[in-house]
Amino acid sequence: MYRLILRTAGAYNIAFGIWAALWPQAFFDLFELDPPRHPQIWACLGMVVGLYGLVYLLAASRLETAKPLIAIGLAGKVLGPIGWAISVRSGEWPIRTFTLVSFNDLIWWMPFALFLLEGTRLGARLRGLAPFICAGTNALAALALLLILKPGTEVEADLTRRAAYIAEHLLGWRAGWLLWYAAAATLLGFYAWWAARLPRQSIGIAAWCLAAVGIASDWTAESLYIGWLPAQLDSIQRLGTILTGGVANGLYSVAGAILTLATPNLPRSLLVLAWLTWVFGFGLSAAAFAGHVAGMVAAAAGLMPLFCLLACRIGLQLRS
């Protein structure tokens, strides 16, 4: 699993480096920024990022000696968002560039940190708690959706009132979606924990890969919510609903169904709970694609408590 993650990090960094080096204007066009006076600086930054990719590929091939390399990588991925926050605070960059640090930096924090904790008591403890951390984080995110985010979502049919609520509650709005960032990350950690306990781990890794594609879609949507709204509310929020409720949730549900099928000797009550969870998950995905707000509300209301309960039950059932 770590080799797969590090190879993915390497491929991503190399691809980003090539994009930034060969098309230095593209990033500024994508995020509607003023063109840089010296695009060569951005191109050089792309080359540095690409070199990090080679380091991650080297680490993937030599896991036993990779910790110093990953420690340097994680340090860079912590310093990157700090520099970004300073740029946003000073007004040099808009917050809509949050998508950049989401995928360049934040998404790698958890796997890199867990790799560095391998072989320690803390690392073993965190791995053992993965299902319960996932359940707790997703429960908090669901509460945030209900208590904080709901008036700014498509549940409120009036676009003007929706936009006004987001503008008046920007701090809570962004914090709520950051909690959903954490919920998706812990779900991926839970699926990795589950996959490691299957007789055929290749099936588990395949399911985890589907969920990993899901989190990319999920975080893209949530970064749009954090960085772009309430501007262009109608078009961006609809795109976000398709990405997070439709694509991401559908992939999470498919991955969960695969993990369920590949897990032997689950009690009947746990199987019923699992399949009921995935049915609600598929229902939410279908409603999101169709733009059926009432269907999304009903499916989410069933999915979230069932999923949190399922994570805890699986954690108890498969703990070693």
C-alpha cells in the first residue's frame, strides 16, 4: 500500500512539474489570476516539484530506507500551505487557489505521517483505531452539514438567500467543508485498514484505489466550495454536487461493496447493515447525478448514521 501511495505521489509531482514547466501560464489562467511578470519563476518551481516526484519513486523502491526522504517531503508539504496562507492573507493570491495546496500538499499529510510512524506504538495505535476515527470524523462532518452548511446548499432553493448565507458565514462554511476533507481522508484510512485484513489483499487494494479516485473527486468539489463560493454559485455548486455526491460517493460505495464481498464469515446482521449502507450510498449517488434534492437529503440521512455504525462494527469484527 505504501509503495502504491508513494508511486502515486511521484507520478503526480512529475506530472505537475511538467505542466508548470512547459505551460507556466496555465495555472494562472485556470484560477483566473493576473499573468505573472516572470513566468520563468513558476516554471522553475515546477522543475523542483518534479524532482520531488523522482525522490518519491526512489522511496517507493526502497521502503526500508525511505523515512528520511519522506520526512523531507512531509516537511515541504507542511511548509507549502503555510506559505500559501501567508500569500492569501496578504492578498497576493485569492483563496480559490486552495485546490492547489489540497492536492500538492494536504492530501499527502496522512499517508506520509503514518509511514513515518511505522514501527512505533503510536503508529500501531492509530492504525488500530482507524475504523473508529473514521466513524467519529464522519459523524462530526454530518452534524456540520446539518447544523452549519445546510442553508448554503441546494436544500435552500433560493439562490439569493443561499449566496447571502454563505457570504455571511464564510468562516463556518469553510471550516465545515474542511471537516468533510478530514472525513474523506479518514474513510480512505479505514478502507486501507479493512483491505489489509482480507485473505486476498489484491482485491482490497483494488477497492482502495477506487476510493482514492473518489477522494480526488471529493476534494476537488469541496475545494471549489471553500475557494469559489458564493461567486458563480449555481454552476459551481452543481458541479460540486456531481463530483462529491455523485462520483465520489458512488466510488466509495462501490469500493465498500467490494470490501464487503471479499470479507469472509461476516455475521448476517453485519452483512445486512453493510448492504443497507451501500444501497443508501448508491441512492445518494443517483440522486446527485439527477439533481434530485429531496432524494439526496433522504439518502444522506440514511447513509451517514449507517456508515458510521458500519465502520465501528467492522472495526470490532476484524480487529486483531
